[in-house]
Amino acid sequence: MIDSIEALGMLPPEYFADLLVCIDEHKKLTEAKDQVWEQYVFNFKEGGWNSIYAYDKEQAIKYAQEVWKDFKGLTVDIESVRTLTKEEGERLISLLY
């Protein structure tokens, strides 16, 4: 993982704040060694789905909302956030083909 903005080289200024948040979050996550990293899946209120990795459901909701906040027309349905099971993962991936 990148430990500093300087390691990234030249980037447009609008990316710096988001990258600093990501770096800080990564450092917090790597310090939580006793937690298990899980994949969570969620639906959008407008239709469709996506997944995200987190240590717990609360964190998954936070990350999903943060990642998708700037995508106009897509709103994370926080009621649909759940741990991705093997069976559901296979079913969801089959929808892509």
C-alpha cells in the first residue's frame, strides 16, 4: 500500500483529499489484525448490485456509501447490505454472463 502522497507522483489536486482518506483508512484497517476481512454485497435502490470488502456490516455500509456518493442516479440501499455467501456469489456472477 502507498504510505504517502509523495509516493504517488504527480496527480491532479482533486485526488489528494480522497487518497489521503484512503491511506488513513488503510492504516486503520491493517492495525485491526484480529478482525476478519469479509466481502459484502449490496443493492442499489435504482436496481443492480455491487460488492465491497470490510471488517463488519457497519463499515461495509460506510464504505459503500462513500464509494458511490458521487455516482448520480445510484443510491446504496443500506437495508440490503449483507455478507456475500459462496452460493450468492456464484448466482450473482452468473447474472453477468
